[in-house]
Amino acid sequence: MARYRGPVCRFCRREGEKLYLKGERCMGPKCAAERRAYPPGEHGQSRHKLSTYGKQLREKQKAKIIYGLLERQFRRYFRLAARYKGMTGTILLQLLERRLDNMIYRLGFAPSRRAARQLVNQGHVRVDGKRVDIASYLIKRGQEISMAEGMRNNAIVATGLAAAEKRERLAWLASSPETLTGRLLNVPTREEIPLIINEQMIVELYSK
């Protein structure tokens, strides 16, 4: 499957805010979004006024970039969210937050979602004691997530744990850095998901 493997700091510059795609680097002075606070490209410093459609598109693109999804994958999550009762935009974010690669990142076992996906794909992650190598696996409330034995010395995990110390802990997750285990306590409410995204604009875009 196609997957973008180029520089990701350009996405933060394009959106005009930090998307924390490179973990600890985003928190330091080397962050490209701070050093060059304008969109990439020849006309990056020109001013452009977005239409309503343009704003909706940017919100969708931002969400796709944050979670590392392609258009087909993202649209599938939207269709799934639309089947549930409730606010489609909130349910969409809840589904994305329950992805295994995102959970590994949120628990602090990887410095970024891209790194977390690498750990999952390589078979280093266990769910309720069983190996799961599918990054899109949806975690259910109460399920335990753990890293394989010996992963404490892994460079990605060590960097993730160090970066997690600088982030605020989430009330809907139980994390134990000592044992490299974690658990989904509850499906997060919209207020508990630390993302600056206008999910309603995404719903309006797909509802046209």
C-alpha cells in the first residue's frame, strides 16, 4: 500500500501549527514549524484566503496527517462513524484514537505515531497477551496493551518514554512505564482528546 515516506515537518508548516509528527524534535528548537513559520514552497509566504470548502479540506487533511492515514482509510472510518448514534465527528475521532498504533503513542511507548506503527508492524506489541501486528486494530475498553519482552532497551521505546514525560497524562488511559503495559479505561470524550481539529468541518465536507 502507498505510504508517504518523505519529510513530515512540511505538513506542520502547511497547517500553521505543530502536529507533533516527529516526537521530541517537535518540542525543541529544531522544530521546523517554529524556525520557518510559513507554508513550504515557492509561494509559501504569500497570503491566501481560504474558502469554506478550503477550510473543510484543510481540517480533513490535518486529521489524516496526524493519524497517518490515506484517503481511502480515512473515508472508511468516517463511514463507520456515521453508522453509530451520536455526533459523527466525535465518534470518528474516538475510532481513530482507539487504533493500536495511536494507543502505543498515547501510552508513551513510541515518540510518534509513525514510530508506533513500526513497532506494531514488526510484531513487538501484545494485546491481552497475544501478538497483534495490525496497526489499525481497534482497542476495546479494558484491553491490556503491552510491549514484547526485552523492549525496554529498544531505542524507539526509550525515546518514547522520555518524550511522554513532557506530555500531560490522559485520564482515559492507564499506563505503567515500568512494566511497559497500558490499558484503555474508557472511550475518551471529545474534551479528553487533545487535538485542535474542527471535526464538524470534516463531517460537512463528506456530507456534500
